Amino acid sequence: MDARRAAELVIRNSYGRLVAYLAVRSHDVAAAEDALGDALVAALKTWPIQGLPANPEAWLLVTARRRLLDASRHSRVRAAATPALEQIARDLQTAPDMETPFPDERLKLLFICAHPTIDPAIRTPLMLQTVLGFTAADIAAAFLVSSATMGQRLVRAKSKIRDAGIPFELPAIARLPSRLEAVLEAIYAAYNRGWDSFGGADVAPVALADEAIWLARLCVELLPQAAEARGLLALMLYCEARHLARRSPTGAYVPLSQQNTALWSVPLLQEAEDQLLRASRLKQLGRFQLEAAIQSVHAQRASVGVTDWQALVQLYSGLVQIAPTLGAWVGRAAAIAQAYSPTQGLEALDNLPLNKIKTYQPYWALRGHLLAEVQQCDEARACYSQAIELSTDAAVRRFLTEQMAEC
Amino acid sequence: MQYAIMVYESEQEFAKRNDATHQEAYWGAYQAYSQALAAAGVAAGGTALHPPHTSTTLWLEEGHRKVQDGPYADTKEQLGGMFIVEVPNLDVALDWAARCPAASTGRVEVRPLLPMNAG
């Protein structure tokens, strides 16, 4: 195996672990990334000549650690600014040797990325960069901003992490649930970003849905007793299982209720069921488990052929109690319409605050659909056209345009 | 690490300082807060400021001094003073900031101090 390929393999498997280890010891994420980058360059120079080291990962770690120490010694500002520098230098020097595996600090890194003092909008990009090693350009493309803007935001967030004294420790038990929720929300945001770009004109170069699932698996692995981490993993697996059924062979949008269940992935559904079951055994009900349970009810259509809408009304009613998001309220209204009547569904929609729903596409799509069912065609068309305007996905726009033409 | 816990208050809050009915409660709350900081061993300095109408803003334009009556930024809440605390990290600083009276009556900003080289 040549040096480049070996370096690539180590990086793919260990990037986040290496950055996390170095960041936790230097209290500086950007410096840890730079040092690892330097170590990689050194590896590509040295390995082809001296041959592959016995433990390439440890070689990179030791080299990066040396760079970090040099960098912190040379930085006079840092020397003045951090009385803890001595301690950091000691920590770096007493790092494990080549033989013993180094500790996995990625969980600390995830908690730092989603710290309450970090802007929620930059938490997901931070995770993608520090834990998964994506470049600012890749992340920028997925978030539809310029590469320079994304780069700037990432740099600013990392200097806040370094200079504001955000602790590089796991949160105290009392804070853990709310801190974990922030981590899971940032991961879910990555997943939704992946869905949004599905089949659209702006296909993200980064398979964000896969990466989000990978991050959730990591959380489950590192915090096996956290029910909500399993809940989120289950939720995303349920959605991912339907991936192929979301578009017809001609690329047309297929709503959930009309999807061909034979196209749903059985292994993914089974894994989702399994995770949800394990989560429920931990007896800490939460938002993500409820959302996963909702998906589980939908998934049962594959085996029993019908959807239990009354169960969905109950689950959504529970969800709006603990996480009253607009999506949950609109989902509840849709379930009520199916379980009881379109009129009752419309009544549930009427209670939502107008200033919030104005730009919320699912509200207008559902309202249009329900109004069409009760033959209020003019109003239905107005809602559909509002929904079409708010849709970013061309296939969804086509679907809604057809619906509008039928009423 | 040292942090400045900066107190931002509205005009009505500033007025309580000299208002017979609110004075005692106002200063009492800040005194209790100062004492709590001292008792926990985290107090590292700080000061109260006179209200913003006593402020003057100054800058140079082509070498000439320009002076303007009032604070620099014209915002609803103005800096009323600050506490300096010495704590292990931002989480602890935020816990102390949350206990500051201004967290309930106005806004509190927390920012790390930047130590400068003495030499």
C-alpha cells in the first residue's frame, strides 16, 4: 500500500478521534486541525522514503502533538493569554505512547460544537468539519452559502471556543439531558439538510443524511444509556428506509401515503425498530423517540397494509406537549384529518399562529389538500399556490401544481 | 480564567438607584450579589458606572478632537457596571451571570478578559 493511500485510510477512520484528542488537550480546535494537517503533509513526505510506520495513527498523533507544542510555544499572545499553557503542555507530553490506543474524546468534541454559547446555525457545520473532516467548501455547498462565508463563520466559532473558555469536559449530569438535546438537534439538522437537497437541483456534494446517521451511531456507541440518542438514530433510519420510494421512476414526488412499501428497505426498518425498542427500555421518553414512534406507525403499513391514524393522533398529541414545533402541530392536524375528518383537521390548523405559519410550506400544502377535500376549491387553490411558492424542491412543486389543477 | 460580567440596564432600572421606593431593593440586590461572589471566592474586581447621561463620547477627526454628549451606542439598555470573576470556565461564569440582578431586569454580557503582557 502506498503512503498516500495509507494516510487517506488512517484519516478516514480516525480523523475525528485524532482532532478530538488533540483539541481536548490543547483547548484549541483550529490549532488541533492545523497540527493534524501538518502531520499529514509530513507523513506524505516521510512514509514513501522510510516506509509505513508500524502504527500510522500513533505516528500522526505524535507528529501532530509536536506541532501543537511548537505552535503554542511560538505564540506570544497565547503564552500571555493562557496561564493554563503549562498544564496543556504537560498534558500533551504525557499523551499515551505508541502501543496503547488513545482515548476517544469525540463525545467531548460533539458537546463543544453544540455548546449553548455557540450560534445554533454553526453547530452542524462545526461537527461536520471537526468530527468528520469536511472542508469549509463542502459544507458551504451543502448549506448554500459561499465557501468564504462558511470558512469565516467556522473560524469565528473556533476562536470563540478557544478564547471564551468553553470547557473541554463532558457536561455535568444535571446538564447532560439539555446538552445532549442540542447535540442531537445539530445532527438532525444535518440529516434534514440531506433530505432537502434530495433530488433537487442543488444536490449536496456531501451525503449529509449518511453522515448524520453516522454521527447518531457514534452518540449511541459513546452514550449507550441515552434513550434520545437511540430515538434520533431510529427516527433517521425509518426515514432513510423510505429513501427509494420518495420518487417515482420518472422523478416525480410520491407522498408517504402513496409510497410503494415494497421499495422500503427492510434491514433499515428492522434496525430502526430495534433501536426504538432499546430506547423505550431505558424509560426516558423524549421528543426523538416520539418522532421515531410516529415513523414506526407509518412503517407498519408495509406489513398490515393500513395506517393506524388514531395512534398517530395520540403520538402527535404527546409530541406537541414536549416539543411544540410547527412541524409537530401540522403533523397532528394531518393525522386528525385522516383519523376523523378533513373539517377537524382544518380546525386543528386554524389554531396555529398566523405569523409563524406564513412561510411554513407543509402548513399550506396540507391546508390546500384539506380544503380541496371539502370542495372549497378557490381557497384550496390559493393555499396550493402559496405552498408552491414556498417549495424549494422542483419535484414537490410539480406535485403540488398537479394537485392544484385537479381541484 | 477571568470574565467580565457586564450589566446592561434600561433607563427605568437606572432610575431606581435614586428612587426612594426602589432604592433599597435595587442596591440590596447588588450588594447581596457582590457578597455571594466574595463568599464563593470568585470576585476579582469590578465597578459600578454612573448612568449613561453622564457619559461623553470622544474621537479624533484629522487630529481634531470631537466630543459628543452621551454614550457611544444609542441602545435601550446601557452599561451600568461590571463584575470581574475568576472561575474555571465559561459554564461557571454563565452560572454566576445568571444570578446577577440585571439578568432578571435587563441583560448581562459575559466576556473573557484578555490578559496583557506586563513586560
